[in-house]
Amino acid sequence: MQIRDALLWTSLQFASVLALELLGIAVLARILSPADMGLFAGAFALIRIAMLAGTFGLHTAIIRSDALTQELRGAIVAIALVTATLSAGVIGGALALAPGLLLPAQTAMLAALMLPAIVINALATTSNAELQRDMRFPAIFRSRLAATALYQVVAIALALTGAGPVALALAFVASTAVFALSCARATGWSFVTWPRLRGSRAILRFTSTVFAITALGQVTQALPALVLARLVDMATLGFFSRSADLVTRANRAITEVAGNVVAPHVYRQTRAGEDPAQGFMNALARMTVAIWPAALLMSALAGPIVRLLLGPQWDAAIPVLQWLSLGLVLAPLRFLAGTYAMALGFERRVLLRAAVFVVVTGAALYALAGLGLTAVVLGLLAVQAAELLSTLAILWRRAGLRTGPVLVEMARSLAVTLAAVLPAWAIGLALPEGTGSDLTRIALGLAVAAALWLAALALVRHPIQDELPVSVPKLLRGVRRRAGR
């Protein structure tokens, strides 16, 4: 599958899954309280770290491998089972033997319910990574869609019975299991094999560094929920977590759409000795011109988005969403800088940088929590900007990047972004607050921004304008062909 077609398949997956998730969010936000959401957010932050420990960098090892032999598969399965079991055991033991050490009592109970997902996710990672490595994105799309649909059904059904945040925890475990089974079936159960220790040492040498880097990144992402759970009330944490969750779903346009395609391609380019600067520039041009308008539009429409999806009781989340959405402007550069730094062999420098910024993030949270959520968000954005600059400093000269061409590409994307978003934002401001429903205001903003975005692409002669007329019809034919099977 070509890069262009793969990007379109992952875009279709992202849009379909996001639509299901937003529908579920809109329903659940009217059943569960902000405090319920805050309890789940604190528990899930811990489980997310444990799930990452369970995979131990195996996802990257599979993507970077030249060939997946049976011996290699057995070694990967052995590592996954051992690390996931240890991770679940350590977390479970800490929750049982030292209540209140990791999380408050109610939050700890939710985390205990989700412990099985740690092992299930480790096994799902192996099959999912193989599908990604082979660019079999339609299979990933079907698996993700099935898991997301099951999550919404189970969560809503249990929430209606009064289960509270327990509904979200049980739905998460069920959806993780369905995703694991679906991916395994798509690979022909290729990772259903006897665990083997032979060959595991070589894998561990590489994955240990990758794991440490990824783990520190996940800890940095989870720190706000973990720290705020101890410093603010659960309702305030709920407002923050729901806003952060909406931004995270938008950020998946990078991690799931571009990341799943670009990362394997970058590793192949590096192995082949191709010029990393050219690949970086191509990816930068396409990612910024898509992500930047979405980030600014999401910030401009934060009020209608929160009221439509979550309801009027969540108005305190609006300013948080406005600022967090602007942070998405940094996301394409952060992703590309990190991916290329890893591909070019700067793992140890990236690891040191990640360790430093875990400490910086924690210190910023403790210092700013008493000043309100807006101060916390602005502090987090400042830390992210500093982290990006430090990664670019590692990468810049060694990747052959030049300041002038990079600024030109960013300026072109910025011109398209402002041309698309500013008129849509101005129209929204011109409408009185009571004019039309929130859905109408969002639809009008999206329609105006989309039309102006396409016009601006043609005006600045962006390379993506020539790719869309060819790729989109091809994607639609592929969807119809598979639907007819």
C-alpha cells in the first residue's frame, strides 16, 4: 500500500472511530457526573502507564524489524507476557498492600478493575504492530471500529444502571479484549505461538531504551491527572480530564493517522540511507497544513463543542479546552522531531531529555495547581514548547535540516490556517449567543473553514492540493469494494 493511500485509510479510521466516540461522550456526559469522570481519569492515568510497561517497547521493535521469523515471534510473546504480568502484579500488589499510596481509595478500586487490560493490551500490541508494519490499515480500521462500538454500548448500558465510573472501567477492559482478538485474527493468529527465550536478549537491548523513552513520555502525559487528583476536588479534575480527552482525540489525527504511516516509512528510509531532511520537510508540510487549522478551529468553537457534547453543566471546561486546543499547534513538530531523532539513533539523548521533562512537568503542576486550571494548562504548554526546542536541538544539524526551508513550509501552512479559520471565527463572533443551536454554529464554522481551506491550498499551491483529487476517489472505491464482500 502506498503512503498516500495508507494515510487516507487511517484518516477514514480516525473519522469513523472519532464519530462513535463523540456520540458516546455526548451520552455519557449526561448520565455521569464530573466527579465520576474525574475518578475514572485518575485510575486510567495509572493503568495507561502500566499498560505501556507491559508492552516494553515491543511495538517499535516489530515495526523496525526486517523480518518476523517464528523464533522472533516467540521471543516477543515471551517478553510481552513477562513484562505485562509483572506490571499488573506490581500495580495490583501496591493497590492491595498499600491503599492510598498510588491513588485515593475510590480511584484505586477502579484501577484494580482494569488490571486485566494490562496483559490483554500487551498481546494486542504484537498483532497490531505487525498489521501496521505491513501497512494493512483496513484490518486495523475494522478492529478499532469494533472495539470502539463495543466500548460505547457497554459503558452506556452499565451507566444507565447506576454503575457510575465502574461502567467506564468494565467497558474499557471489554473493548481492549475485542481489539486484541480482532487484530490477532487479522494476522492469522501469527503471534499465537509458544513463548521462547532464545533471541529475547537482543530484542531487550533495543526495547529497553525505547520503553524508557516512551514510558517517560506517558508518565509526563499522565502526571496532570495523577497530581491534580491529590490537589483538587474530583469535579475540577473531571473538567480538566474531559477537556484533555477531547484534545487527545484530536491529537490522534497525528498518532493514528500520520503516526501509524509515517513512523514505519521513516524507519525504512533510514535503513535505506535516504536523506532524512527531505522526508522531514514533506511530512511537515502535510501535517501542519491539516492539524493547525483544526487546532485553531477547535479553540474558536470550544464553547459550542463543550455544550453540545457534554452539556451546560460542563461550562467550566470551556477555557481549558480553548487553551489545550492551541497546544495542538506544537503536536506535528513534536511528533516528527521525536520520530526522526529515534530513527537516526539518538535514543540516549532523547531518553535524557524525557527524564528531565518528567521532573519539570511535575514541578510545574505542583507550583501552578493552586492558581487554577488555566494556569496549569498554560504551564503545561510552556513545558511542551521547551521540550520541542530541546528535541530539535538534538536533531537539527545531524538531520541536515535548514532553518530557511523549514520556516517557509511553516509560513505556508500558517497562511492556509489563518485564511481558513479567521473568517469562520469572525462569523461565529458576529452571531449573537442565542442565534441557532450549538450544532448549527459548529456546522457553519466547519463549512466555512473547509471551503476556505481548499481555496487557500490552491492559492499557495500547496502540494496536497494535487493529491486529494486522485486519492479520495480511490479510497471510496476501496471502501465500496470491501463493503460489497
